[in-house]
Amino acid sequence: MFNLPAETFWWIIPWPFIWVGLGVILYFKLKREDDAEERENIG
Amino acid sequence: MSMDGVIFITYILTLLGIGIWFSRKSSESSEQYLLGGRSLGPAVTAMTMQTTAMSGYMFMGAPALAFQYGWYAVWYAIGDAGGSIINLSVLGKRMRRMSELLGALSPIEFLEKRFESASVRIVGSIISIVFLFAYVCAQFIAAGKAMSTLTGFPYELSLIIGISVIIIYTVAGGYLAVAYTSFVQGVIMVLGVVGIGFLAYFHVGGLTGLNVALEKIDPTYLSIWGKDLAFYGQWGVVLGAILIFSIGYMGLPHVVVRHMSMKSTKTVKGAILISAIWNQFFIFVPYILGLISIILLPNIKDPEMAITQLAYTLFPGLFAALLLSAVMSAVMSTADSLLCRRARFYHVMFTNALLIKMPLRKRLSSFLDFVF
């Protein structure tokens, strides 16, 4: 794909999607932790 | 005056304006000057962290590396693109919380108080002065080169103007000026690099056209092992290329201090998401532009100037000015952060009329703060 050797394509092209995916997962994980912390503080 | 000159001067005046705007607020206390009163939200934190981390290397070193080694250079971009996610998720909440509890205003002070050892401060300061001095000098040289290309001024004059602007807004406005100018610089960097990247991308027929042309010159440009397969099978070298930027940011004091200036620990999640998205738009493009230069500028003498030459050769006018302002942004946003702590001394000196009004103990303390 994109006239790249398969090795180059599969080692390089997925990374931007992996990093954004990880960013989104961490956002929701930390949001859950923040909400729990807030509930704990109120309680 | 030409259009690009007007754009560039507007940019410089904006930076100076931000410095002066924050100068009164920064005078309130050391915490206000050095950490902006720990008041930064997720967008400014993400942008200031990333633009500080992305130095002149991104516009000069990165394309030169791609020009020399082909697709292999993108390994560096892969690590870099995830650097902020790792940095913020590992250090973000911990450093924000601990630095406030310990009352630390800098990463070195944090280490000193965290480990209750004055020698940590001295050793850390010596390391930071020796290595960061070279780093600041490299940024100044890049600033001089970029401004000289843009304005046509002699290199030495460009160097003096560039350094003066950085020092004035940093000394006047402190951390808040540095953070908010970084925010503006981050937007300009993305617009500049993506704008030129977009135009150059279609100029060479997209990614496929680029790779077809590279293959004709030398098929090994397309390999993950570098031109002429220079690093064939050397996974250690590849791992080093990925790790240098992905975990390296956690060791840069001018980047780490961004954790300490966040509004609260809740700022971390938004900063991770914004920086992750910004990185994917920005970081890969300079490397791709380096690859494009192999085709469009095969006889370039200094590959470090590939992006600036691409801008002026192919896209004169507005885009070239925007891109070169972006180069200056990358350089300045790193240099100002490195200088910020030292700038506190000068700020105190000016606001207290050359220290005369200050008691001796405070004078000494300010001086030690400057040195260490």
C-alpha cells in the first residue's frame, strides 16, 4: 500500500492510530478516576 | 515591505505584547512568575508542553534525517508522537500533587525536597547548566538561520534580533508569557507545517507518488532499515530511535515543569487527549517533507534547510512566511522555557531597581536561585 514495502507499511502506518486510541482510552480511564476521587471527597 | 515581512513582524510583536501583558501578573510572587500560579488548563498545558519539547530539531534536524536515511527516520517520529502520552500519564498527576505538597517551584527543587538532600540540587543544577546551555545555544543558532532566510538580514543581525525578542518577553512575562506564547506558537507550527505538507503532498502525487519516485532513485529509501540498509537487523538502534523521544521528555526539566503548573490533577486527562491529537498532525509531517526534498531538492547543500528551501522554492509568499514563522515558533518556544528560570533573577532585578531595595538575604537568595 502507498507503494511501500509491506514491512515498512505495517511497522509505521498504524502508529498514529495507536497513539490516538491510547490517548482516548487514557482520557476515559483518568476521567473515571477523577470522578471516583471527587465522590470520595464529597462522601 | 513584502507580505512575508509583515506577517513575521506581526508575529514578533504579538510575542512581545504577550510578554508585556503578563509582566504585572508575574510580579506577584515567585510561584506566579515560575509556574504561572499553577493555573494552566488542559489546552495550554498540552500545547506548551509539546511546543517546548519540539525544538528547532523538528524543522531542521528531522527533515535532514529523512533526507539522509529515507523512511527509517520515521522511527523517531513514532516515539515522538507518543511521548506526551507517556510523559503525562506517568508523571502528570504525581508531579502536580507532590510539587504542591512540597512547595517546589522547579524540577530540581522538587528532587531536592523529595529526597531531602541539598547535594541533589547542586548536582542537578550543574548537569542542567552544562547540558541545557548547549541546548539553548543550538536553539539560538536555529533561530538565527531561520530568521536570516526569512528576512534576508545577515546571520549575526538575525541572531541578535531573535535572542533579544526571546529574552524580552521571557524576562518581562515569566512562565505565563512563555506558556501563552507557546500556545500561539503551537497553532502556528501546526498551520505552517500542515499547510506546506498539504501542498507538497499533492505536488509529488501523494504518498504513492512520493514512494514511486523514491524507489526510482534508490529502493532502500523505502526500507525501515535506512538508505543502503545501513541499520539492517539492528533492532537496538531502532529501539533507541523510538525511545529517545518517547521516554526522553520525562528527563527534560523545561518539559517536566509543565506538570507542576497545571491547574489541578484533573487537567492531565484533557492534556493527554489534546497533545495526542496535536502530535499526530504535526510530528510526522517534517519527516515526510524531508522525503519530498529528496525528489524536489536533490542537490540541496544543507539538508537542514530543506523545509525552508521547499517553502521558498515551491510556495513563496504567504505560506513561506507562515512556515518560517512556525520554524521560529519551534525554536523560541524551547529557548524561552529553558531561559524562564534564569529570567526570574533579571525580572526581580529590574522590578526592584537593581536589587537596591531588597534586603541582603533576599538578594543572595535571588542570586543563588539564578545560579542554581
